[in-house]
Amino acid sequence: MKKKQNIFLKNKKFTVYLILAFGIILTAVFAPQIATHDPGEAILTEALKAPGNGHLFGTDKLGRDLFSRVIYGTRASLPATFALVGSIFLIGSAIGIVAGYFGGWLDAVIMRIADMMVAFPGMVLALAVAGILGPSITNAVIAVGLVSWPKYARMARSLVLKIKYEDYVEAAKVTGSKTRHILIRYMMPSVLPTLVITASTDIGGTMLELAGLSFLGFGARPPVPEWGLMLSEGRSYMQNAPWIMIFPGLAILIVVMVFNLLGDSLRDVLDPKEEE
Amino acid sequence: MRKKIVSIATGLAIALGMLSGCGSAGDNAGSANASGESHLNFGCYVYSTSFDPAAYQNASWQGMRWGITETLFRFNDDSTISPWLSDSYEVSEDHKTWTFHIRDGVKFSNGKPCDAQAVADSLNRLFEVCNSTEYSSTPRQYVDMASIEADQEANTVTVMTNTAYADLRGPLCFPFYTIIDVEGDLTDAEHPGGYTTSVIGTGPYVLDSFDELSKSGELVKNENYWNGEVPYDSVTMMFIEDDTTKAMAIESGDIELTENITTISDLQKLESDDAFYVSKKSGVRVGFALVNFAGILGNDVLRQAVFMAIDGQTLCDVTVGGMYNYGPGILPDTLAYDSEKLVNPYGYDQEAAIRLLDENGIIDKDGDGIRELNGENIVLEFDTYKNRCLSDFAEGIQSQLAAVGIGCNVNVLDSDTLWMEMQEGDYDLSNSNWITVGTGDPEAFLLNWYGDSGENFFTEDNTDATNYCRYDNEEYNKLYEQFKASLDEEERKDLVVQMEQVLIDDCAVLVHGYYNSTMISNKAKVSGAEIPAFDYYWLTTDIKPAE
């Protein structure tokens, strides 16, 4: 317990960002309590009202309360982002460890597939996949996932290759350890820190990519309160009702920034070389 | 750290520089250039890279909209017909032989005379080449032509048709039938591929150049124009796809004239600005959603409740900011079809909609907020696309249906996919904005609801049919047949009103409203820029440099 406290006290920046990130997650959890209106309730006659007068952030083109929609937006963006980063982290690392450890034809096949995926510009391929699957948040997650896993696989593989021939691994083999045991007990721990840092810094970027797909009409569908989609809806009102774009835009900016900073500071915490 | 700050500052400076660069380009735009010649910059949507009326429909429209080509007759705003290249006509007893006198002294822009022979050649060439799959225009759709002959001496063209037409002048106003100089070449033997950008017409302007990449073109004055002075020496037709960009371009002075800005906030801003004139007119277009009778909306009670749940007036006035005028009939109320006689028993009444559903056992049994029909949640598939506020209607309707417990997925598609799903019957509601009286009367348009016991249903083996919604009502079918056979103007009008009423009583088509076309001009530089009700005509000689 004492040691843990030290970590948080020693890394004040990390602690602050962590609290902020938790704050964002709590916003998603308690959205119904925070929101002042039902985010889906449309009062057509109340359309495009400026902030104030009972609507903190104003209303959108269908007269829905923008504040409530921005708050509920966390519920669309965060789970999708976490699910996406979580799954590519798990799948990518597992594939990478297996490829690196076993080598041979398995390695060659997996890595050539990964190379193929990397050869495409990520967003373009994601657009194509989302276009084929049809627009929905789930499909957007699948689309971005399909183009993002190779990064983790390649990283995990290279880390595994580095330690594969270390004495302690050889020793484990000689003493008759099972392959599964070696993978879990020796390989995993050595690749995890680096991959965790990568994953945490990826959260922000992934969220932007998902919002981007929604903005282009390949992600969330109306009337889901999703920030990218809200930006897209507000685009045509940019001159007369700028608040429709400003607040979802700010929400994206803040959340992406917090998670990026959190990822950076997590690296400082986990990477002892940076320590003074 | 300092490096970082410097790089961020540099980045910001570059970004600001790029942004400010956007706004300062328009200084050389204006009504007169250095040599004293008048010039107009017209920012518009470009639907086609061809101007050959035989190529495809949008190509024929574009020639006319750009003031390059003209037809024998033209529509006025109230859908009456004025003479244009033809100044008089005669019709036989059986309404199958029509003789048009071609106006004397009309010349093509290349100086050659546009006489009876030239007109007959142009029309004959159109019908001839459109038999080939290489050309997509469908001139036979509106004129069931038997023969076209010229009498050079009398300067008349005689058109014989297979079926009788109440007034053939109407169909001949359609842009398919624009007259171009084909030099006697009726099969395009000497013009392989047609006249893509080499169309020679009789209009006030001549296509000087067209850039396929930017889809923009340059027009110059037709020195041989037959109908008075051409106001501009040259016109730049600038392709602008995005509505907000159009609005910003006219505000910044990059263009002096633009058409159809459909984002409400941009339009309202220009309307409230004294420097601009916004011409707005409810034309011949209707925004509506087809109701798929082969799907869940085939249920009468559900359909009636859906119609009553939708507040069409507020959708038109607020949600799309007056871009449409509301009305229940399928034809715009500005047309002469006695729309005041129509009665709508299914007007907006949210409580009545809820009551109707409750009373008929269409209720939400599992408590998820959505009512069920036959044990399944009612979730309508509403296909729409981002054009003329159609997707705004779809989203507004989605929210209003949610309020009475009816689920609705809004599928924002591209127009091709929407059309495909419409043909395949893969929708519950599918909205579009169509021209109602493209040839002067709604015969072609009303055919969309003519069922004829399924004969006119669009299915794989009946691909010529146009009834995409599987609506089949005996009374409507009978009225339509009567209408088609009738040659009496008054009787036809009366039948149209009756057909409209049948559609309303059956909740057969969800009318959004009647579309207002717009044309926006810079008052200081352009005068006379009025949008016609028929949007076949954009650039006319009425549009002149301001005094």
C-alpha cells in the first residue's frame, strides 16, 4: 500500500491525468444524472437555440439539448474506443508473440499478412471496410481494428525475438517447461509494459479515427449522440449556429488530450530510463 | 521545450496564412474587366460533363441551364407554355399530327440558319441515336414519335405521334428536345460519341471551353443570337459542390450569382443581408417519401398513425427553415390543380395517432419504448440522401415517430444506392425530390402509383414499370386510365385532383412539401436574377449587369 502511494505521489502529472481520465469515465457512467434533458427528445420548434435559456450549450437542428447530447456522447465514444484498443491490444499481441516465438512458416504467413495491412493507408482502408459493412459504430470499430492490429503484432514479435534466446528462456526449456507456460510466464511479462504504453497513447488517436469515420457518415448513425456525427450535423450551421460544432469539438479535444497526456505520463512511470 | 513552442507557433502561422488566403481571391471578379467587357461569375452545381441532349438527361438539362440550347417551346412559371424557337402550331383532329412553324431568322451560334430542316434533323438524330445503348437519354419516354418531317418552303416541322397528346408542346419543352446543329448527320457517323462539349445551339451563350477535371466552363456571347442583346460578353460557370462554399463565395465576391443554396442557415444569412438578392420560388418539385406497401407499412392502421404522428408544417417551417412549403397533396399547390379542394383526414395529431395505435392493439408489450406488431418491434427503414434537405426531413420524422413509440432507422445513402434499394423494395420509407410536371402535366409522375393489379410494379421481370411502392388501388387505376385517355384540359385537371385525394385518403405517399428553388445574386453587380419555377432555365438574357 505504501509503495503504491509513492507511485502516485512521485508522479504527480500522471496522478492528475489519471484523475481527469476517471472523471471522463464517471461522466459516461453518470450521464443520466448529469444531463439536463433526454438527449433524444426533439422539440422541433426549439431548433437552433443559442446557449442559455435552459439549454446550457443551446439546441441542435431538431431542437435537442446539446449539453445532454455532448454528455451522452461519452457513452458512445468511450466504450467503442476502449473496446477497440482493448481488442487490438489483445489480438495483436497474442498474434505477435506466437509469430515471434514459433517462427518459421507461421511467422512468415502472419507477418506477410500484417505487411499487407500496413501497406495500405489506414484511414482509407478503414473507409473501404466501413463502406462495405455499412455504417454503424460496431462496424467502424471492426474497420479501424482490422487496420490497427499489425502495429501490436509487429511490436510484440520484435520484443519476443529479443528475449527468445536469453539464457533463462533456454533454461526453462531445458528444465522441461511447457510451451504455454513459457509464453505466459516469460514472454508475456517482457512485452506487456511496452504494449500497454502503446495502447494507452493510442486511445486518443483511435477516438479521433472513430469520430472521423462518424463524421464522414461511416460510423454512428443518427440519432445516436456521437461527437463525430454531431460535428458533421453541425457543419452546415457553422456560420449561424456555431455552438452545434463548438461543443462536440471541444469534447473531442479535451478527451483526446487527456488520454494522450495520460499515455505519455504512463510511459514516464513505466520506463525507468526517463527517471531522473 | 523552446523548439516545441517555436514549431507550434510556426504551424499556427502557416495554418492562419492558409485560412486567410481563402478569402482574398475575389478582387478581379466583377461585372466588367480591364478591357470594358462585361463578365459574370456564376457558381453552380454541375450535374454533367456532357452537353449533348442525347447523352443522358442531366446533359440535356445542362445545355439549357447554361443558356447554350433552346427548345421549340418553353414553360412559364405558372406551367403555361410560351413560343420559343417555334412561334405557332397547328394540330390535327386526332391530336396525332402536329405542325410547328419555326420562327424566321433564328440562327445557330455558328451562324448557320436554324430552319425547319435543321430542327427536323436535330430531333430525328436524337430519336435515331437514342436507340443505341451508347446514348442514355430517353426521348420516347415523353413523345411516342412516328415521324418528323420538314417543309422548308413553309418553314414548318410536322411531328406525327403514335398516341394522341392533349398538348404536345408540353413534352417538347423538356430539355431532351433541345435543338442543336447536327449538320444533317442523323446517325452521328461523322461525330462518333456525339457532341459532348461541341454542342452548337441557338441560346444566348456559346460553350467556349469546359474543363472535365474541375467541371467548370467558360461561356462567350452568341454573336448571332436571334432574340435581342446578350448582356454578358463572357460567363464563367464555376462548379461549386458544397452549399456553404457557394454562400461564402458569393459573400467574398468570388462569384456574383449562384443557385440553390439549401443549407438554411446560409440562406437565411444571405436573405438578411442587403447586399444580396435572394429569388425564391415554389416550383414544380415535391419532396416526398415513397411508402412501401409490400412492407410493414402495408398495415393500414400503422400507416395512418405514422402519417398523423408527423408534423409536416413544423418540419417545413422550422426544421428545413422554409425551404419547402407544406401541403398534403402530391402536386405543388402553386400549380393549377385546385389544391384547395383536397381534404386531409390524416393531418398532424400526435394524440390521435397514439390513440389509434392503442385501440388497435399495436402497443409496447415488452416495455422497450417501441410498439410491436405481430410480436415484433416496429422499426421502419427510412432511406434518404443528402440532397435538398431530404435527410433533415428523415431525421425530423424519426424523432416524431419515436415520440409515439415507432422505431425508425435513418439510412443516409448515396443517390445510386437509394435508387437501387427503392427498385428492389428494400425500404419502408424512401424520400426523394422529384419534378412533378416536367412535361407540363403530371401524367408521367402519377404513373408511379398506378398499380394495374401489379402490372406496373417494378419487379425483375417488369423492369419498365415505375411503381416502386407496390401501391395498387382500383379507384386510382381507373382514374388514371381515364386521365390518360382524355384530351380535355378541364377534365384532366379534375381527374388529377381526384387522384390526389385518393392518395391522401390511402396515406399512399408521405408528402414533405413543395420545394423552393433559389437563385442568389449580388445586388450591386447583377440584376434580373429570378429563379424560374421550372429549373430547366438558369442563365437567361434577363440576368444582366446591374446599372
